[in-house]
Amino acid sequence: MSFMIKKVVSLFVILCLLIPNMSAFAHQSKEFSAENYIEFIKSFNIINGDPDGNYRLDDLVTRAEFSKIAVAASKSRNMVASSLKISPFKDVSYKHWAAPYIKVALTNKYVNGYEDSTFRPDSTVLYEEAVTIFLKLLGYTNDDFGSSWPYGPMGIAQNIDLVDNIDLSIGSFLTRKDAITLVYNLLNCKMKDGSNSEYMSVFDCALKENIILIATSNEDSSVGANKIATSESTYEIGDYLNLDYLGKKGNAIIKENDTMVAFIPNTEYTTEKYAVYSVLDNKVIVLDNSQFKELTFKDGLDIYEGSNKSTFSQVKSKLDMGDEITVRYDDFGAIDYLIYNEGTLIGPVTVTNSAWASNIGANVSTSSFVRDGVKCASGDIKTNDIVYYNKGVDMVLAYSKKVTGVYENASPNRDNPSSIEISGTTYDIESASAYNKLSAAGNFKYGDTITVFLGKDGKIADVSVAGNISTSIVGYLTDAGSKIYKDSDGNDYSSFFAKVVTTDGKENEYKTDKNYSSFKNLAVNVTFTNGEGKITKASNPQTLGVVKASKMMIGSTYVSENAEILDVGTIYEDEPTLYKNVYLQRLDGLSITSSNTLYVEKNASGEITKMILKDVTGDVYTYAITASVKTTKDGDGNVRGYSYTFDSNGSTYTDNGRYLPVSASSGARLSVSGGKIDTVKALFATEGKVSDLTGEYIIAQNVKYKLSDDVIIYSAVYDGTSSTYKYLITPIDTAIEKLSDYKSITAYYDKDESKGGRVRIIVVREK
């Protein structure tokens, strides 16, 4: 009813003394968080903290304080006078700080005084008194309560959820925490007038349930300034809105249909924010606390981008390194939805001094660092690395890749270049700095030997004169001599050149000070002076021991996670130049010795970072089936020439005239240069019946042979018309399925597995 309802209250106090536990109206429902509720009601200016912002949740609420709370929550909140000339009660002077609020509460019949004309402003308010006052704000009257106070109003309060999440009994004193909960519940209760509106409509506010906070202009530039995009609409941001809740789903208060003033998240869900590293179909590799993590999303999963809702399948092509995704999980760990925000990357920036981190906003103590795809410390970032900083996830991405070569062309032109050609390879330009240096207004001209620094997408982020930085290139020399170049005026000039394959498998061309053709097929080191390369042999063979790929070790030496390994076919100038990048896993179990290494490079930690191997894997060669062998004879029947046809996964190679050590239907290893066969070697054939075939092994006569990753399986089909066999490429899954249907199966391998060999060719014949 009112604060103290005359003699009935006296009777109630007696009952409280006689009955120690009257908790029938203590009501618990959802999980309660006072902090969330404070944020939710803060903008209504109903309950405020002290000057230090503390809400003193355990303090008891006085009658004077609750009078102010009630008036601040009422339709009469704007009727409070700044001062009074008449005292509302004999114990409430007109000078009392709460006198104006008590006067309004009394006038609107929210409260009553005692029979002795006192109000007792400093007495503590009771739970049921506060509830009765709030019911009156909702439109209930004494007629609704009946004669059994406080049970009548408390029963109503329980039915309309006004006392949700309050663990009090009738007769309990009200704390500030309880008052905050009551205010929250009041705002969400329906008015009694039948309008079906929540009480917050008194403040021109409406409740929007289960909406998702997606982004502000900080996350998505398409969202207007001081606005927030949600799954419902885009709103102005209220003064007290907590933007830490971005990505979460919950209930929001919208004022005057356009301003979000409060939000309280659902507690039964969790959200996690990740930085995208790469995308593989429906799998996204993300960084989570500096650790790589793989997330799998269904194509139909809801994804929000700004104010737009779509599906993962529609957005995944846009995902790029450094972008941010917020994932919402339910209690069972299932993904409910995603929020996508284009990455807020700062960069590319070239590292030039020790202050590079602070210059881009990163903190060397707290930020996470990744260099060339490997987690590292800030001290591992080197001068002339290209760095990016993702502020949203506090992560630095660094890249050390550089390419040195001759600046040959710009597209569409030097006045406005979007890409340039370096020694025959085209690179896009990423940064304004690189654009300025490479354009007609810059210092670089066609014919200059330059070093470009590549960023996260392999585009040019910066440029330097070759030799200005500590550029030392190690690789495998594939060609050398002299050729014609064009200068910036389009005039021809001659210069020596060399082509070198670096340990990442990429071939680059450099202008050199002399002819280095005698170094062909050797490991070399290239340094630059005034834009010209000088080449020396880089022989550095080492006996390291057996490869243990799972431990990232060779013998007792550790191998860097991003080590580059190049396997080459020969060191002799007159033989075909063959090379291939391999991974440490391919070398697992093999012995690395001084006889099969050309070059080994280690970092400051003693880890192997670069290796050039000499024909360890055999993967540099072309493997084929000998499809046919024909001979030509003279009039006396003597063989005068041979004609061989080979098939390698659909590509045909021929060799005419000379004798080769292979027979028809057998496997062969080809050294191919410029599309022509240089040398041919017969493969070894397995013996005996094949008992099993899997995606990794074939077992013949109880001997297990490991398959090459690109093994070719041929089905030999006899052609009666030509009396020859045709060799049809057969998928390995088909061969496995039909294993028992074959009349014969022969596998061809290049060398023992212990020496790096693999099964390269399999020939099957049906019954």
C-alpha cells in the first residue's frame, strides 16, 4: 500500500517476531548480475552511484532515499521543485535534501506518513513497502491489493515478475542491490492499463529482445558516426551504452525509436573474438591467444556484417588475414552465429628502428607477434621486415620475404603503376610508399636492380636499391650469360645476368658483374654492389643425422617451423637443371649427410632455416609409363634406331634414335629439360602378388612400399586393332575398390624408401 500502513503494520511486526521465516515471496528466476542491471538502468537516472561511481550494493536504503528513487522512476519525475518553503512532515524540514522528492511522492499518493505526522526519513525501508510503491507506479491501487496487506501486493508482484531475482522475505530491509533489481524489473514489467507496454515506455523507451550488437564505425566504416549496427536496425549510441558487449545477443532499451541507451547480454551464451589467418573452404584458421586454431562453419550459418545479415557461404570469399570474426557459442558449444568485421590493420610499415612497435600502436610486452606464419617474440622482428598491426586482437603480423631483380616494366605505365615486372615476374603494388618510389616521380628506372619487400599478400610494400640493405641471396644457379635489357628511355643495352632459384622455390633474375655460366647447377651466394650482383659458391655441406619430422629435428639440430628446403637434381653444369621445394615431413627418417647437402643455413638460435639438398627425394624428376617402344631396321634386319613414347599423367614425351634402358609397359624416370628428354632411367618393379593397396602403401609379396604423393596409376587395356596396350589413368580410389578384380598389379619405384624412394607408377591389368 504505502510506506507504513497504520495499525496493520504493527500486527505484521508481531507476526514477524512469532514466525521466524516468512519467505513465501522471495523469488528467484534467471541468473542475476548487479553489474549488468546497473548498466541497463543507468541511463534512466533513477539510481546513481556516489561521486566515486560506487553503488554501495550492500548499504540499506532509507525511506528518504527510496522516495527519491520512486519519484525518479515515475511520470512525475519532472515535477520535483528545486526547493520548498513548507515542510512536508514535522520531521522533514523544507531544507531536508529529500523534501522535494517526499513532497511529490506524497502528492501522488506513492507514500504515506505515520499517524503522528512524521515520516521518519532515516528509517530503513522494508521490502514489501518498496514493492507496494512500485506497484502503484505500474497503475495498481489499494483496491487491487485487498485487505490482506502485505500478501495482496506481494502476490501481484510475484505474478508480474516484479520481484524476480530478489532473495528477500517479507519484513526484510531493502539493500541498494535489491533496489537496483526492483528498478530493473519495474522497467520490464507490463503496465496495468492494458496497453501491453513495458513500464519503460514512461521514459519513451521500448525493449528490443534478442538483438545482436554487430559493429560501430570503429569496426565497420559503413556504420555512421556514433551509431551501432544491430541485427534489428542501426541506432544512435546512448551515453551509457557499454560497447564491450559488441558481438553479444541480449535485450536492449531503445529510446525514442532511434537511440540505444542500455543493453544486457544473455548469460547462457558466450562469445569469442578471433583474428582470421587463412581460409580453407569451410574451415577458417584463426589466432586465439597467439595460438592457431581451426574453426569449421556450415555454409548456411548466419553471419552479420554491419547491418546486413547473410550466410557464411556468401561471406567466406571476403575473409582475409587480419579480419575479425566474433563467434557466439551456446551452452553446448554449438555455434549460433558469426559477426564479421573487416580487419582494422595498420600497415604495411617497414621496420627501420627499435621504436617500430610503438609507432604502429603495438606493445612489445602484451601484443602477440607472428613472423612469416610462425609465432615469435617481438625481438624476432628484424629491420626491413614488413609489419601490420591488428588493434582489435592486439596482434602483429611480420613478413621478411624480399625479392631482388631487374625492374623491367610497369603496368599500366610508370606514371600510374599498379604492378611492376621484376626479372620476368609480375608483382602488384600494395603501399603508397612503394608506389611513389616506383612511379615516374620516384628514383627507380627500368633496368635498375632493386629489392622489393613483400607484404602479407605477396604484394610490394616497400622498395630499396639492391645492396642498400644487407642483401645476401642464397640459391641454386639455373642459368647465366648475357642478354638485352631496355633502359627507362626504351633503348636496348647488354648486360650479364644470372638466374637463381632461392630456397623457397622461386626463380629470380639478376644483372651481374660478369658471366657466371660456369656456376650453373651450383649453390651460390649473391651480393650486390651498385645494383650489380656478384656471385660466389655457397658450398656448405654438413652431416646432420636422421630427420625426425615430428620433433622438427635433424639429428640433434632443430629446424625452424618456416624452414625452406630445396632439393636439386645435380651439381654438374652439363646436366638438366631440376629442383623442387620439399617439406621436412618428406625427409622423415632419411639420413642427411655431407654427401647429399649443398648448403645449410641456421638462425641465431641455431635452428636450420635454409637447406639445399642434392637429389635426396627423387621428386625433381618426371615419372612415366613407357607406352611404346618401336625400332627401325635396315634392309638386313639390323636395328638402326629406336622410338620411345612415354606418358606422365596425360603428358606425352617422345625420344627418337638412341637406345634407352627401358622396355614397353615399364616405369621410367625422365630428366626433362625444355620439354625434351635428356636422360632416362628404368624404375624398379615390385615382385610377387599384390595383397593390399591403400592411399599410402602397396604391399607386394609381404613387402610394404610407400606411395609417392603424386603416384600415377595406369590401367593397361589391350587394343586388338593395333595390337598394343593403351594406358588409361585410373584414380587410386577406383584401384583400391577393384583390387581383387585385377589380373596383375605391378608397382614401380625409384629407390629404397630408406633412401627417399617412393612408388611412382602402378600398372594394373584386369582379368
